Amino acid sequence: MLKKFVSSTLATALMLPAATFVGSQAMAAEEGRRQIEEVIVTAERRESTVSDTSMSITAFTGEFIEDFGIRNQEDLQNLIPAAVIEPYDMAVRGVGRNFRSLGGDPGIATYLNGVYSEDFGIASTEGGLFDIERIEVLRGPQGTLYGRNAIGGAINFINKLPADEFEGEARVVVGDYDLLETYGVVSIPVIKDVLSARVTGVKRAREGYYHDLSGNPDPGNYGDENYALSLRFTPTENLEFNVRGNERSYARRMAGADAAGVTNLTEAGGRTRDTSTYVFGFRAVNPNNVCPNAFTRTAPVAVAGIIGGVGCAVAGRQIFNFNHPVTGAPVAAQRVVPGHDKTTIGTTNSPNLAFGAIQERQVLTGLKDLDSSDLKTDTNGQQDEFFDHQAVSFDANWTISDQFSLKYIFGYTDYFYDRTSDVDLTSNKTYDNTFYVSQETEYISHELQAFIDPTEDFSVTMGVFAYDAKISQRGDYYDYNCTGNVNCASRYANDGPYNTIGGILNSFAPGAGNGIIGFGTLPKVGLFSARLAKDGVDAGGALPGNCLSGPAIAAQDQLDIYCFGSWKGDKGDRIQHGPSTIGTNLEYQTRSERYAYAAYGQAVYDFNEHFALTVGLRWARDSLSGAEDVFYYNEESIIPLGFGPGGNGCATGTCTSDLGLFNQLIGALGPNGEILNPNAVMVAGLPASNSITRDLKKITNEMTWRVNLDWTPNDDDLIYLSATKGIRSGGMNLVFFSSNGTFDPEELIAYELGYKGTKFDGAMQINAAIYNYDYENVHTFVLGRSFAGGYATNVVPVPKGNMKGFEGDILWLATEAFTIGANLSITKSKYESDIFSINPIDENAPESIFDAFSTPKSLKGNQMIRVPEIKYGAFAQYTHQLGDNGKMEYLVNYSWIDRVYFTVFEDKNHSAPSYDRVDFRASWRSASEQWMVAAFVNNVFDKIGVRQIDQYQANETTNYRRTGALTDPRLWGLEVRYKFGAFQ
């Protein structure tokens, strides 16, 4: 007798209202007043009401989704307490996915018609959430029945089944930004009471709401088509078979995605983009010690904690003032002199990609007080995303007896995804960095469930689960300005100047340039050079002379082979499905395959009509194998070039920069340091090509469990106390070539005390819960050294974390015409371990001066990422009866979300400030409810919040430029719906 508690989060009083608005009228006719009608869910794999299920649930019925006009992820987020939804992922109570890389897993398990999926983004947007029976959001770890990566909860999307009677619906939505969405569904009884079919079609389109100042098409649009066929076969009373297949294609010009936000938020903490600095990087200086000239340095003074020491200051160049991040001591610094000072510490070999861009187009929005006038960007027009998705789900239900039944669930998903995004977010014709990625994915799952009810007081649910996931992804960073231009000026499209420099050196001193000329004769390595070398060694051959084993260069057994060669210019065409790109500076390919198995059981025993005990256990095994290959450009010090570390002079006396001399000799710099050829300036050394490969493997065996005690003092109240253990599998951090390629599982034990009750003869429903999470090995996204140079995302386990909170919601049918609801969630979260991590995205401590690895920061006490401390919402609905002319319904919905951090350092410059939203909807329904016409305005006051902030590239290389995705602007529209057949 698992009873009443539900939400602990219910969300904007959402929980039951779905059925409330449509179904409560029938009860009103029978009993003289409205009562809240129960919603049936399958949160524990068996049918039960929300009120009788001992966990925090938010349940949206199809009717509620229609009444509130829910069609996208933002609409969902506004109605789910303690939830943050990003384009591809969801977090609840601060537990979600803190990073996106191949080999990692979500923290909220997604199920579509009972089939597990790793892709929340696809399930949560399919068909504009049309023809949905219900959505169930289960908050808190689902330790047994939904054990696979349900450490933070699970979300179930359940489509409507074919009906036994003929029915159908047509819907059209139009609105601003040329919004046009058409929906249709028809259900047909093919063989009465034996076979029925349901066909659904959706076509949605909208123009972009961002203004691209470059004149390219505006981002933020979409074109989405989804077609589904469902069959329901019931040959006997105790056998039922359901199968559903769908085909979906989706295309858009991205306005936001993980690592592809189209909005420039801030740069160096401000709202001005630097288009005049050629390359970013600092060197510490003594303002009282002036250099002889801009291209000559004196010996630096060694200072603890300062890279390269403190050198002379160049007259006339700006002085910047910093404080040492550990000691607080003041440090003066100047920008490096391009092409003279070597820029390898803290930056890549890339110049400022906005150098020379049109300043008027470089809009930085800031983080708060935003509206639709801030939706501006500047791109090269390459913001296209596409995926083609096919899926099949099948379930077979066999009721053998009143005490025993079986259910088998099969799922198959196959999709292709690709996107192109403008990394630098400028239409700059001098420099460009564009990213192309494509991915092929196949998921296959099998699950067999047994339901045993030996007595009225005792029930058991058991099951076994198998899952196979194959993912292949490849990516390409290239100069879009080179597209179709074989004579492109890009540094990446042309050979390195080895013979020129070597010949000049030999003219001064015979033989001095032979080393550079010799390096230029090395072949350029490619994407799979290291892989081929590894295969040769594995077959018993020798390692090529231009290759090294991982331990030989990094004392790190997770790197297999590293190969290097000269740079001969890139002609593209190596990435499958991608464009033939000239001027590539980095390519990668990754492959992973995961086999997962599980067995689980959960038993419920009713001691009497007041007390019940639930006990569950799950065993799971994950076996993950992966491989990654990376090819990239960088500049090497084959011979000492440029000034020393930090750009500071010689060991003694004065010296000039040989790097500067070479840049002048090849025509990249003028005699006074002026930049003559921006694409030819060497900023660190001689161009080189590099290839890296490694194979990884991770096996996880874990047990999870659940214990729950119910107390039902009367028919209207349920109090429950539960303890649940959840697991997120160990995995791999593919693509980034971070120093820790694999990571162990994370564990969470949740303690929850909840209450569910109805008052005023069923006219009011209250749900509340308090919880405490003990979190271990928290998968935390930080930055660290990469074998490919610079910084890479690392997944570091924080030993201890804690979350505690309160959630409550209320739904009240105040009168026959007036309904109100409200919800509140308060979540306190923090890292509890005294673990230290580097922070190279802190503009107040540039890593070209302060070695981030020698100045780590403690995470202890910091708020965890992607969790708002406070989140609340409320709605009110008024119904005005018009007799034979139907009725009018007026709905106002309000939501507010607190600040959300996107970095573990609790940095407000890398957080989304609080924001709120008001939606309004007015609907007319005919007396038969066959027709419905609605007008709506979402985000009435045009308040825009920051939905996501990327931190992949917010370091010194980009002048700490932060990009992200914003919420939708004010959108208005008109909806017309017509129902026929049994739908009426």
C-alpha cells in the first residue's frame, strides 16, 4: 500500500492539475462540488495514483500539457521545482550531468514508453510534446526499479496508446517569428477489440529570434518533423502487445547548445570585446625598470609564484595590475608584444580570433536585465544543427494469473547528428574558427519484468535488464574563410616557413639553420598517424622515429602514442560526413561501446492498513570501452625562439627576440613591430603537426538499494520515510585527452521524509518533503592540462558533497470556477571535501603570469553547480461558463528561479542571475469540447534569463570570453484545436 506523497517538488502546482482541469468537472456533477481527480502513474513499474506513491513526483497529464500550452523544455523547467533544464540535459536538486563528453552518463534517467535513453534532449522535444499520455518526473535517486544512472531521478515520457474506438485530433499553432506548427493524430480500430492503430504527424517551424549583425540568417529558428505509427494487439484477455515506431528529422540554426552558445555574454568580466590585441597573454613587469625598446629585454628578477619572473616594462604600453591569487601581493603586468614575446604559457598558439573584426558588431549582453533587444550576435553564418532519428519500442504483457504477470520491453534507437558552429562568434574575415561535429548512435535495450502478488498484503516486482550503446563521433576545427579557396591565407592552410627561416640562418652562419630545414622535411602527421603506429607496435613492429610512447613523454599510462611532424598545410576532407575543410587546426575521432546488465527486485509488505514497508535491491554491471584519436596544429620551440618563459628577457644583460627577427624576415612583422600579415605571424615557434591516440576501458560493478516506510493514519494523509542509494556509472572523458581519461562511479544516499494529503473534501492537495543527500565521488567538471597542449576538461571525483532541501506544492480548487496552485523548493548544496582545483578561467589571475597548477583553489564550502537555491512558481485559472456557447478559461502562470552557478568556484561572473517569467493564456472551448481556440503570450514582460554558460573556452586564449544560451523572448500565438470521434 504505497501511498500518498508525491512531489516534494511537484512544480508549479502541477502535479495533478492535469486531470484536475478536465476531469474534475465529472466529479463536480456527481458530488455537487469539484474534487481533485487522481492521476495514474507507473513510477514504481506498477500502476498507482500519485497520492499513493511514496516518492516525490511531478506528473503532467496530456490534458494539463494542453491546458498550459507546454511545447518545449523551457515550459517544463518553469513547472518543475529544483530543476534546471539545458538543451541536452536535466538536473534535479543539483544532480544531473556536470559535463558533456563521450563516455559519460546523465544523472537523470530518461525513459520513452518504458525504454531507457541517454538522450534527454531528444525525448523532451519530440513532436512538441503532442499526443502525450503523461510525463512523470521522479525526484531523488531511483535505486532499484530505475537504477541505471537514475542517481538524481528519472523522467518518463509516455505516449498515448491506440484506442479501441475511432478518434482523432487536428491542431494548428501560429505566432510571431513566423511560427507555424501543425499537429494531427488519428486512432483506428482495425479489428474491433483485437487490433488498433494510431498515426501521429507533427510539423513545426519558426524563424530565428536572434539578430545576426553580419547579415547572415538569424539563429534561433527550427524546422521539426516527426511521424509515428503505433499498434496495439490484444489477441486474448491476458495478452497485450504494443509497438511504436517513429521517424524524426530536426534542423535549426542554433541559438544555444552545449559549448555552442550564440550569445557573447562578457569578456574579461566586462562588456567590451577586444578587437585590437593580436594575441592575449601577459608578462610580469617592474614599471620602474624600462626596457631599452619594445623589442629588447633585460634579465628578469626571479619572484616566487611568478612565471618567468619580473622583467622590464615597455614604454608606452598599458600597465595592468593584479594580485597574486595565494599571497595577495600586487603584480604589475603588460600584454606580450606579438611575434616577439613567446605566448605558450596559459594560451594556445591561436591569435585573438576577433582581431580586426568590426567593433560595432561585437555585442556583449552582460548577465542580467536582459530583454529581446539584447538578442544580437555576429557569426559567419555557420550555426546549423541537424539530426535524423529513428526509434522502435515494443512491449509484451502477459497476465498469467491474478497473482503473476510478465512484461517484456524492447527498445531500438538509431540516429545521426551533426552540427556546425562558429566558435569565435564573429564574421571576421581575418581569422575564423568553425567547428563541425557528427555523431552516429545506436542503442538497443531489453528488459524483462515479473510482477508477483502472492497475497493482498505482499507484492514483488523483479526484473533483468540488458543494454548496448555504440557511439562514434568525429570533429573538425577549421577556418571557414578558406572554404572553396585553395589559396587561403590561413596559417593552417599553408606550409610552415622552415626553408625560408633555415636559409636565412645559414646565410648568417652556415649550418645554423639546418635543424629547422631538417624538421621541415619530416612528413606531416595526420589524424590516424599515431593509431597506425600503435597498431604496428602491437603487431610486433618498431615505433617510428617521429613517435613516442605515452609514458616516455608524460609518465602517464593512459596516453598510448604521440607522433609529430612538420606542418604542410591542411587540405581537409578527412572527417566523414563533414565538409572538405581547408585550414583545419584540430581533428578528432572517438568511438565507444557500452554493455550494461542489471538485475533487480523490490518487495512491498503491508503490515496493516496503516503501515507498509518497501525494500529493494539492484545489481548492475557496466563495461565500457573507448578509443580516441586527435590531430592538431601547434607551434614548437624546435630551437629556442622568442623571449623566455613569460616573455621576460635573457639570463644576463639584454637581448632581442629571434622569434621577432624571423617574423620580420618572413614578412609577417614590420621593422617597428607592426603586423603586416596577420595570418603569418608565429606567436610561439615553428608550426608542427601532432597526432595522439589512446584506448580506454572501464568496468563498474555496483549495488543499489531502497528502504521505505509508509504511515497512512487515515484515508487523506500519507507520511513516508525513505533511504535510497543511487549510482552513476564510471566512465571516460573522451575527446579532450585529459590526463585522467577514466573516472570511478559516484554514489549518493538520499534520506527523505515526505507528506501527501488532501483537505476540504478533496478540494485541496498538499505535498511536501525534506531531504538530505550524502554524495560521494561527485563527478566534477574542472580544467587541467591536456596532452594536446593547453587545458582540457577533466572529470575529478570530489570525495564528499551534501545537498539538503525542502519542496512543497499545493493545489486548491478554491471555487467552482477558480483554481490556484503554487510550489516552492529550497536546496542547500555544497562541496564538503577540501579538494583543490585549478581555475584558468579567472580573469583576475591570468595563467600566463600565475601558474594555475601552483595556485589551486579549494572547492570546500562552494555551492554545487546547476542547482538554484530557491525556485518557486504559482498559477491561477478562472473558468467563465457561457452556457450553450461553451466556456472561457483564463490562465496566468508565474515562475522564478534563483542564481545558478556553472563553475565549481562559485564565481558570479560565471553564473546565471535570478530571473522570472509570466505566461498568459486565454482559451475558448465549445460546449462539446470539440473545438478549442486559445491565444497565448509566453514571457509577457519580455524578461530574458541566462539558461546556460559555457566554460570550455573562457580562458586567457579568448580574453576570458564567456558565451552561453538565453531563454526565449516574449512570444505570442494563436492555437486552434479540433477533436473528432471518441475524443469528443
